Amino acid sequence: MNALKRLLYPDDLPKKFGRLVYLTNLLACIMGILTLGLLGILMFLFGYTLTTGYVLLVAILFFTVPIINEYYSYHVGRIFFCSIPVWLTMFITVYSKIAGPHFTYIVYFDSRYILLATAVLPGLVFRLEERKQFLFCLVPIFVFIIFFDPIHELFGVGFFQRGFSAYSYYYINYIVIISFLILLFGIFLLRSVMERAQRELEIRNRELQDKQYEVEAQHEELLQQQEELITSREVIEQANITITEQQRKLEIYNASLEQQVNEKNKDLQHTNQELVKHNNELVQFSYTVSHNLRGPVARLLGLSQLLRDASSNEERKQMEELILNSSVELDEILHDLSIIIDIRNEIYRVREKIVLEEEWKKAIGLLSGNIKPEYSIDVDFSDAPYMYGIRPMVQSIFYNLVSNAIKYQYPNRDLRVKVKSYPISSSKTAIEVSDNGLGIDIPRHGDKLFKLYKRLHTHVSGKGLGLFLVKTQAEAMGGEIEVKSTLGIGSTFLIVFTHPEAVGRQVFFESEAAQLYYDANANITVVVWKDNVTSKGYRQTWEAVLDSLKIHSIKSWIADQRKQGPVADEDFQWFLSNIVMEGIKLGLKRVASINRAIGVPNNYFPRLKIMEVNLPIDVSIFHSMEEATEWILKENQKKE
């Protein structure tokens, strides 16, 4: 038993590779056992076939992976583990076509999707820093998927045969390639999140160890002082009064030290709770990725098998449509996960002044097809017409809460929804959304209510993402959410937002080249250049500005160019075609430049000023930030 444990989890590996090697060994053994099971199924269903021996060889090769990791090299062992199904799949595919051409369809579909599934393995057993290993494992998969047909044509056993049309055949190829790229994106995204969390956890552990060593050192020092006091009392009995005073002082010091230790313990407990919470989120995120990616991929496999057996072009077209729908579903899942990650992005910390009525109308507009005339929706934002927050998130909160009210309305009862906002104090605003729907059993399901992909009612379609996003987005804006609900009567969601401080200068990007901040009072993005800018710093900064326009309803920006320095012509042309033109599409109306002297040509905004004739924006140059801000505020009042 110890030998097996030693083989699966060697204890002489670097810490950051130990778990990866253990995971590789464990997966190799599992896949070896599963391959033997597959071999038994093949023998039972088909008897001895041309590929039976090779399936047995695959199982044996999987069982050799732990041996290679232990006695040769854990780098080679992991690469070997990721390469076994790739190379043997291609070999068996070509060989089975040569030996038995009648296996055309089965080998075609199974081989493609085995190659697709093996793309997951490098993401499980390699770190992102192991770029060569990633490339060594992923490049063959990508090459085999792209050149699957040319490789078979090279041996005279191509797959483009009777039973396929050119459109359907190449369509399947494109679906597999797109699925591979989407899967590859998900793998690197998950690996990046997990490694970032691991690094943070290691840093926290080191900090905890340092604090523990500090406490132990203080405790040892205290014991040493106590021993010295005892020795002094035994030797110098005449100094009892002095020793008593010292003991009293020592007791006070002990009490102070104990208080400090308690405070540090509280800090450590709080830090540990945050780490546990973060780790639980990562576990939930990891489960979500593995669980929700598996479904669409499995459907793609099943539909591909059905496409193989289709007897008419009409059936093939129907299967192709279903395959496309599964691919779109896979893309939507990745988009959902991307939203969850983006909520923690720096740019989402910016708060803008939001008119609640406008965001409510946008959310209701998205749901207009689901709102029936008999529904009663009562809205009152008069007590608190606006708040500071993140506009897309506020709209998303309205959308998800009303969408849930519509989905989970009580049967045979007209839906009633009430929405209102009101101030709780000078620094807090509340939004309350109530309905008369099915209600929620809070004592039973309260702990699951805001979990990712958790659904309490399964009689209607849904993904279980809405309330998770509502809570996550509310917390991202510094809000707190509370739910009151009664089964059969309805639910009330109360979200309380704390007003942010310093809304006039919210820094969301900082680099050696520039600082970007958002002024919520004037709805302006401000670019302050720090020094002579490089091409890389110039483009990186403007891309961040464009990101802010995509997320927030910003129609103006100010660029303080007094320290910017010259800008190359190719960078300026890139700025015009990629930033200005895209910004105009997003609603950009005004651009202000701050220079030392108006009319002194440099190589930047004067050129943009010349092109103002051909662009639907206003461009002006000023001496100071105050002048530029005042101009934008006046233009906003005149034109908007």
C-alpha cells in the first residue's frame, strides 16, 4: 500500500509540481482502468477486431506514466500522459482505415472528439509557466484537428467519401475547430484563476507563518524574563519590593501582550475566513466549468453520431442545426463565466451617476416580449431618482429580478410587481423589488438562494445564474441584499447601496505612462499623461479608455498632454482608426486636450483638430483642466 502511495505521490518533487504529478498519476491509472473497461466492451460487442490490440496497448501505456514520473522525469511523464491518446488516436484512425475502410464514420467522429477531449489534459497537469510543455502537447492536437483529412489523404485513406456533402462535411470541421478554440480558452482561463488563487494563498500562508514566529519569539522572551525574575528573587531577598513591582509591571505587560495576541488572532481568523470564502468560490467556479462544459460537448458527440446515421439531407440539416445550437450554448456558458470574472475587474470599481428610471426602461425593454397586458408593474423612483453605481450592473439587477418574477409567478393569479427606491440615510439608498409569485422557503433554501447555478423551481427553464449575478453585482457595487419571502404569497428583495466617496476622481487604471480616472459628476474619462510616452504605453492606455466607454455611458474625455511628448504617426493613425472611430460608435461626442500653449503645434491633437471636419465629434484645446471640464459641462447642457 505504501509503495503504491509512493508511486502515485512522490514526496521528493518541488512543491508546486507535486500535486500536478499526483493528479497525472491518478488520472493515468483511472484512464488505464477505463481503457481496459472499454476493451472488455469492445470484445463483448464485436469480438476481436483490428484495433483490439491497440486499445490494450493504450491501457498499458497509461499504466506506465506513474513509473516514468517516479524513475525518469516528471516532465517527460506528464508530456507522455498527454500525448498517449493524441498520437495513438491518429495511428489507430489511419490504421483502421487501411485495414477496414468500412469503419469510416465511427472512426471519423470518435477520433475528432477524442482529440478535442484531450485538449483538457495539459490544462490539468501543467502550470502556465510551462509554456514549452503546453505547446508540445497542444500543437499536435491542433495540427491533427486542422490537418486531419490531409494526413489521411497522405496514406490514401481520406474521409471525404460518399455520404457527405461538401457543406456538411466542412461544417463539421469548422465546428470541431471552433469547439477546440473555445475549450482552449476555458482551460487557460481556469488555470489562470486557479494559479492566481494559489499564489495568493501561498502569500497568505507565509504571512501567517511570519506572524506566528513573531508571537512565539515574544512568548520566549517573556519566559526568559520570568526566569530571570525568579532567579533574582532567590539570590537577592532584600529586593522583594522591587521584584514585586516588576511582577506587577510584568502582569500588565502580559495582559497587553495577550490583548495583542487576541487582536492578531482575530485578524488571522478574518483573513482565514476570506481565504476559505475565496477558495469555496474557486471550487464552485471549477465545478461549474467542468460540469457545464461537459454537457454541450457530450451533446455535440451524440449529435455527431446521429448525423453519421442520417439517411437524408433534411435529417442532416436538422442535425447540423442542433450541433450549431449546442456550440452556441457552449459559447454562452463561457460568456457567463467571463461575466463573473469581469465583475472583479478594476474597471468595474468605477461608480457613475445613474438615473434609475433610464436603466429600468432599458431592462423592461429587454423583457417586453414576456410582459403581458394583464401584469401590474408599479414603479416609483421619486424618493431616490438616482444613485452612484455601475450602470450595466444596475440594469442587470432590474432585469434578473423582474425576469424571475415573471418566470416564477403563481399559477392562475395575475402577476403584480412593485419597484421603488428610497433613501435610508444621507449615505445609503435602497432599491426594493417585490412580487406576488410562488415565494421561497427561506428556512429550507435560504443558504442556496444566491449560489451559482442553483435552481429552487425546476418546472420552468433557466440556468440558475440570475440571483447569483444579482448578489455578486450588488456586492461589487458595495451593496447588501436581503430577501423576505413566503411560500404562495410572494418575495421581496431589498438591496441597500452605500454612496461611494470621491466620485469626482475614481482612478481605474495606472501605469508608468498615464493615469486614468472617471469623474462621475461630469461623466468624463480623464487621461493624465505622466511622461514621454512609448508606443506600447500609448496604445495600452487608450485601449483602457475604450474599455471604460464600453462599460459606462461616457460621451466625453479629457487628455492632459502637457507631459505626453511626441506620438509617432503610425500610433496616431492607430488611435484614429481603432479608438476614435470605435468610441464614436459607443457614443463619444466631445474630446478636450490640455496643452501648455494653444496654437503651438505638436504631433497629436492639432492633427485630430484638423480631422474634426470629417468626424461627428467636437474637439477643443485648453490651458487647464478646469477650462476643459467647464467646456464639456456646458456642451452637455446644450446638446444632451
